[in-house]
Amino acid sequence: MLLHGQPGAGSDWDAVVQALPPRLRSLALDRPGYRTSPHPPGTFRDNAEWLVRELDHADVQDTILVGHSYGGAVALSAAVLAPDRVKGLVLVASVGPGCLDGWDALLAAPFAGPVCALAAWWLSPWFARRRLARIERIRDRPLAPDEHVNWEVWGNARHHHGAMWRTFLTEQRSLVRGLDELNGLLGEIAAPTVVIADPADRTIPFATAEALRDQVPGARLVPTGEGGHHLPRRVPKIIAAEIAGLAEVP
């Protein structure tokens, strides 16, 4: 089960799914509040409960959860909520201890948060799409899936059932208000865990990946040495190999 970040979509995992061994079944759904999902955005816990319902609907008894960025917190929450359903965890550039900064607090603030969210979703997608179009004109070709991923993610973020700014604000508030509680539960996670991160990631500090390794019992850290923050599109083979490795664990 592959869980995208904020913003994002299930399609962010296409290259990882293609790199997985054919014997492994994969699900990469749009999380609540994104693209085709009919479900409203929610907290870490809300996302984890949604995830368990989706596993029930797909008749999946246990799974390896793979979470990118904000999706990593959803995977961790689900591992705490339903440990019997989680065979393993792959945390990809995941949020965790020490990842918050002053901008996160501002974006979650009672008055500044809604204003910033509205402004961001009024201007950012439009600006990102114009930026991408300009780059394609200069290069005289379409961009590859692993090129200018940040612009592409923001330019194409949408939700068919509601306003994206509400999703962004809801998740920012969950991140700021719920991360300490989630960090306090890391020692309870029993599933085999792999943490994948690039030391050059400018969105989530590498120290967060190191803290996840240290605080989740038995976790293993895999530095990529490339890829930045958007690892599912930039180093899909590394992620797929770690998923396949966990699938072999008895």
C-alpha cells in the first residue's frame, strides 16, 4: 500500500509500481482530500482509519505500508492503530522528529493559516503550470516524470470533491498539532522498518530520517545519495528493491 505526500496523488508511485516484482500486488490510492478521493481531508488518525477500511475493502489481511513525506506519518499511525495489519514499513523522505520549522507553525495558525492556504492555492498551481510550460518550450520537448517534480506536483495538485486549500490547511494543522504525539509512539512499532532519505533533501532534514531510524525499534536507514525530496519519482528502483526485500521477511 503506497501513500503519497502533501500535495500529491496515487500516480506519484507509478514508477515504483513498475519497478516492483510482478508477484507483488500494489495499491496506490489518492489519499483523502486529493484528486479522485471522495473522502474529506483529515488527521493522521483519520487517514490511518481510512487506510484500514481500504484494506478491508480490498480483502487484504496484511500489507507493507510505503509512505512518502506526509504519507510516512499516515503509515506510522496505521502501524500503531492496526499492528496486525502491517507486515512492514518503508518510510520515504518521511516527516518525523525534528522536521517542523517556523513556516509549518505559521501555516497551521488560527488566522494566518487559512489566509496562507488560500493564497498558496490561488497562486501556486497557476504559477507552477506556467513555469513548466516555459521550461518545455525552451527545451522543445515534454518533461520526463523525474524532471522538475516539485513544480509538476504543485501545478497538478487538485481535488475533484472540494477545495485544495482546505486539504492543505487540515493536514498542516494535523502535522503541527499531532506530530509530537506520533513521535511518542514510535517505540511501540513492531513492524520491520526501512527509512529511505537523501541527505540533500531540502524539505525534510536528514536528521529526521536518522531520528526515525533511532526511535523505531530495529529500523534501518538507507541514504540514497540523490533524488532530493521527491524520491518516488527520482529513485523508484531503490524504493522498489527495499519493498521487495521486506516482502521476503517471514
